[in-house]
Amino acid sequence: MSDTVEIRHRHTTARIALAGAEPVSWQVGGAEYLWSGDPAHWNRHAPWLFPVVGASAGGAVTVDGRAYPMPQHGFARDSRFTVIAQAEDRVTLRLADTPGSRAAYPFAFRLDITAVAREAGLAFTCEIANPGPAPLPYGLGFHPAFPWPFAGGTRAAGGGYAVRFEHPERPAVPEVGPGGLLLRRERPLPLAGDTLPLDPALFSEALVFLDARSRWMRFTAPSGAAIRLEAEDFPHLAVWTRPTAPFLSLECWTGHADWDGFAGELAARDAQRRLAPGAQARHAVTLSLESRIGSP
């Protein structure tokens, strides 16, 4: 059995790995727009984050007074999904609870991720179901990375690359402390309204825009070409790379890492969602390649 599924629509092709339901390739007109996963810098491409986003205090979550080990960004990105529906331009993959998952997350759940190839784009729908008898606390995130540069120019400061948001955002973000926990103090950014000029030196840590005003952001090249991420029901956005790594990650999250000093139950974790027994939740993300701002 193949470890990936290929989907295509006209000039767009993509490969989705069964491991993590992770997109590992997104090509438009034969050019690759997802990060290669080079382990010298970062060995992932575009992971899904579930059932938590970010780091958990002490590397564990607490449910009914008991601590359960929880890796950063949860376990879905390292779990094998099952194909439940497939066509030429789309595939739906499913992850459900198992005895192994319940050792880290003692809940019944079902996570379905549908990927659809579009003209110069990829669209994802995530459906979370709670078949269990108790409320389901969850966090969901998408963490795709793209080559930097991807359309000419250079990665250096002043190289003309920027992130542009739908609306002006606050020019300050929380500091990230040891172990990836968020701190209550902020660091300023050179954000001018809706535009953040990119400089590798900005990225000693992720830039986390909590409760962002914007639902989309664009990674723009000097030529005006852009990679756009548009999120539905993901209130937090993030931008990340490593100072020497030739990629940029645009992220959307329903939740975020624990605040430094947090010691409560998982259900009380700031921004964690609670899904009632028998209920379902839907989130969506679209990636689009634009040849110039505002045009596909």
C-alpha cells in the first residue's frame, strides 16, 4: 500500500501522506510550493496539529486529576490515517481513537481531513466528531511551510519578501519561553499596519498573533506573486521559520501553547475547544498561489 495519495486538478497536483494526513507536495504547473522537508532544517512539510496546539506545561495534559504525556502539537502528525473516500481531485482521511491514543488523550474522537485540489490551490476541510459520553476538549492547527524564496529575490533582510494580513494586526506578539510555553510579556514587531517585512533575524521564536483580526495572510514575493493561506474558524495565526532555514511557515490554530505557569485541567487550557457528546465541529483552510496580489 502506498504511503501517499496523489490528487490533481488541471495544473495542480498534490501528494498527501497517510502519516499525519500531511501534504508533502503541492505543485502548480510543475513547480513545487511546499517546503521539501529537508531534515537539516525541519523534517516536516505541512503537519496537522491535534488534539493540542503547541507545548503543554510539563509535557503532559491533565484530565480528571491524572497527567497524560502529550508531545508538542499533539500526536496526530505522527499517526497513520485511513483513506475513507477518494476521487481524482480529492481524498478524505480519518484518524480515530485507539487504545494507544487513549494513553495520551483519554477520549473517543474522530478526525476527518478532506484535501481537494483546485486550480492553483489546495482546500482542506477538517471535521471533528465526539462519539463519547463526555465533552471533548481539543485544539486543531495547520502548519504548512513554503520555500523562501519561492519566486525570485533573496531571503535576506530587505529582499522584498513580506507577510501581508487581511487587516492591520497588533505590532507585538507574546514572547515564547523555554519549552515553547507562552510568556505574559510581549516583543515588538516591525509591522506596519497589515504588512510585515520579512527578515530572518525576526525568528528567534514563532510570531504568534493571538485572536487575530485577519482570516487570511499572504506570503508575498518582490514580483507580487503570493502564497495565500485563508482560514475558517481558526482565530489564531502564526508565522515561523528558523533564522538559517530556507522556508517560511504560515500557521492557523484554534488553540495555542500553554501559558508559562499553567497547571490546570486540559479542558481549562486557554483557547481549548469543548465539543459536546454527539456533536461535530468543522474547520477549513485554503492554500492558493497568486501570480500577483489579488489574482490567481
